Amino acid sequence: MKITRNEVEYVAGLARLSLQEDEIDALTSDMDAILAYVEKLNELETHDIIPTAHAVPVENAFREDKVRPSLGTAKALQNAPESENGCFRVPKVIE
Amino acid sequence: MELTDLTLHELRGLLAEKKVSSTELTKIFLERIAAVNSKVNAFIKVVEEEALQAAAKADQRLQTGDTAPLTGIPLALKDIFITEGIETTCASKILSGFIPPYDGTAVNRLKKQDAVILGKLNMDEFAMGSSNENSAFGAVKNPWNPACVAGGSSGGSAACVAARMAAATLGTDTGGSIRQPASHCGVVGLKPTYGRVSRYGVIAFASSLDQVGPLTRDVEDCAIMLQAVAGYDPLDSTSIDTPVPDYPAGIKKGVKGLKIGRPKEYFIEGLDPDVASTIDRAIATYRELGAEIVDVSLPHTDYAIACYYLIATAEASSNLARYDGVRFGQRVNPGEGLIEMYRQSRAAGFGPEVKRRIMLGTYALSSGYYDAYYLKAQKVRTLIRQDLNNAFEEVDVLLTPVAPSPAFRIGEKAADPLQMYLSDIFTISVNLAGTCGLSLPCGQSQEGLPIGLQLIGKPFAEETLLRTGYAFEQATDWHLKKAPL
């Protein structure tokens, strides 16, 4: 086994996903098969290989720090499930 | 012959000669959508009122003669492009009701030309899939055979063009999502070089791989569409500031003396015999046209899928963290605090494939596994990129199949995610290497399903791909075949 049910539950916690029991079962077997498949990368010796994060070399893209119009509060909030006083409203964070 | 059967460049001629108005054309396409969309399920949303307003505006511009190549042309967009005032869902429940407050750059550029946007197209949820079965709006059906998939993730964009419901469409390609559905639906699809087209306003899946591109009836239309959206955009810091050639002007240069590489790793056991024989015939056609066929090797091809599904899922798990029920999208709040609100909103909003990829990506990035999975995959990505670079020292273009088989049956691979991932074998390396690939129709299976040919070019060599594709179209008539709807 590449991954256990407990590990799947732990990863779901990191990913902020609430999963049903049957979803945990299915994900354990799916992820196990996929992780077994990707093991094949270990056939390759890559010790001295430089990793590629971006295929096309892009240096830091700087721009002038100029003031320009932005979206504005009303538009930024128009899709919010809940808002109040020009802010996004969320459930209580600190008990 | 119906007007909807004409190519974009033919329609453009009719509009310029005032033989038809954009309003008339838009109405004809809207009627076509009303007549056939229920058979293919390509559209998630049709915006009739907005389309007719845009057509009226285009007609005014056409009167002045001061037009752009797409003025008055009816187009449609994959629902991954955010559109001001028009609901954009990425085919996910979690974005149900999301009305973007602005347009992305590609959409902006189409609107500046006064193109007409007919609506938003079905896709795999968050572009995650190879069959367009992972949609909150149901599977897209292949216009050539409704029992078969249209391909994915831009299945709606490909089926829409094949079913003549828009003159052309835009899609996105992260691991083959333009080229593979184009191949399955018998249309032309281009995945441009990473950085060629701005990603601003395109909902992100895997940011180092995603790229916008056109799906069209033929190569000339593809060049016109690419021209409209290509070029540097300060709002996408990964877009590249390099000159944009005149793509339509370059397509007729022919392939005499062109060196076309045939990578042996793409002609493997398990390749569908109809695909194999069709590609062999295409190679023979190129030989007759004066191209030189050279055998080349891309030795790390077999590792591309494993590499891709670690990198793409890792990036996706990070990109999709934003769907948390706070700023936009659906919220499920059981009243047990903030974290539980996140967990329940995401559980209710995402479909099974999206959850699977978030889980895989989160695992690959998690403490203790990062080096073994994500870093390893990035190193293998270097090897795959080097393979292509080495090949391009010998040849100008690579020629391969797009997919190992024609469109498969709906449901055939749905139960086995790994089998589904393996169907991307021939398209993924292009994304990992950040270069460009063109898919164009080159034959049909014995069952009458379209088969596509993939041409892979050097970074920013879209011009070469387009002229290579155009030469094939001039010698064959596969791009003229119409789906029997």
C-alpha cells in the first residue's frame, strides 16, 4: 500500500475537504493506484538535474508602481456569500 | 449549403461584402444552437440578448468599413473564461451563480474587434478531465456519434465547432485539453506556446501548464483566431513580450524541404490500428508535398503522464484553495465555525475528479513527500523538455497522433481514473515543455469517428505549425467533413 486510509483522512484535513466514508474508501484505492503508477519516475536518476518550475524562462516581471483604477469595493463584494460594512463576512474565527 | 457550414474566413468575406449582416448571422447561429445543442450539450449558457446587442454594434462598425478580422463573427467561449456580467461556472457547482465583475484579456481582445459572443461552453469541471464527463452540467456528446465522448476538457468548445453552432471557439489546454477534443470531434485545435496568450481572466487549473487557444473549422481560421488573442499582456506576468507575427499571412508557404520528425516512442504497441494507419497516410502525404521525414527519439515520453499528474495536481491543489465560500462561490455553513464552513463548502461544491486531484496534489506537496513527488516530477520535467529541445536540433516539426484511439464510449473509462489519465499520453509533453502543438483532422476510423494529427513545434513556432497544417489541408479534404447531426 502506498497510502493508508488514515493518511487520506489527514490529507483531506490539509485540503479542507470534508469527505464521506465511501469517498475516503474510493480515494484510498484511487490514490494508491495512482501513486503506485507515478513510482515509475524513480527509474530515472535525477540527482544532478535542475528542476523545471516554468518551461519558458521568465525572470521576475517588474512594473512601475503606478496608481491605477482598481475593481472597487462594490464589485469586489458582488459575489460574496455574505458581506457587511464593505467587508466579507465569515463565521466566527475565535471562540 | 447553410451559412453555418461556412468557415470563419468565408463568413468574414460575406460580412465585408455586406451579403449578410452580423445580426442575420447571429440569429442563424442562435437558431442552429436551438436546433442541435440538446443533442450534444455543448452550451452551458446561451446569451441571446447580449449576442444580438453585440451584433448590432458590429453591424454599425461594418458600415464604416473600419473593421477588424473578427468584427461581427459569432464565437463561443469555454466556461473557464470569465465574462463580465455573464455567469461563469467552470462547469462546477461551487461557482454556480458567479457573475464576474470584469472580462479577461482574451475576451477583451475579442470584444475590441466587435466579435459576437454567443455563450459559454461545457467543459470538464475546472478543466480536469479527458472526456468532458466530469461536468456539473452533464457530459458533452460527440457530434459524430452521441454515444461517444467529445474529449476533454474543452469538449464543449470542440463539439460546438463540429456541430456548426459557432464560427470558432476558445478553449484552454493544460495537458491536451484543446488538441484531444479537437481530434475527437474532427476540428482544428491549437495549443500555443506557454506565454503566447495571456491567462489573465482564465480560471486557473495548473498555472505553469495552462494556455489559451482556438478551436476552428480549418487552419486559416485558427491563424485568424490566434492573431486576435496572442501577445504580451502586463496583467499576466508570465506572458512573454516577444513580437507577434502575421499568422494568416504565413500559412501558404508550403512544406518543401521542411524536416518533420517522427518520434518512435509515439508509435507504440496499443496504438489503435485505425489511428496508426491514418497517421502513416498523413506522413506519406507530407512526403509527397516535399517534406523530409526523419526518425527521432523522445526517450522520456513514457514518464510524461506520471510527471504531469504530480505537477498539475500540485498546482491545482494550490489554485483551488481559493474556493472556500468566503469571497465568491457557494457557501455551506453548518454553524460550526470557519474551518467547518470551508470543509463543507468545498465538499458540496467540488465533483469527484476535482476532489481526487486536490487530494493527490495536496499529498504530493505535503511535508515529507515534497522531494519524493513534486521535486522529482519537476526534475523529470527538465528531461522531457530536453528531449524536445534535442529533437528540434534535427527537425522543424514533430508529427504524432493526438490520442491513442478515436473517441471512446461515454462511461467506458469513467470508473478508472488512471486509465483516463493514460489517454493523454501524446499531448502532455507539449505542456510540460511549454511549447506549441496543433491538432488537425487527418482521417476517420472504420466506425466513422474523426482521427487527428498532432504537429509539435519549437517554442513560438506557431507560424511553422500553421503552414504545415495548411499544406496538409490543401492536399486532403478531412477538414471539410461534416458531422451527421
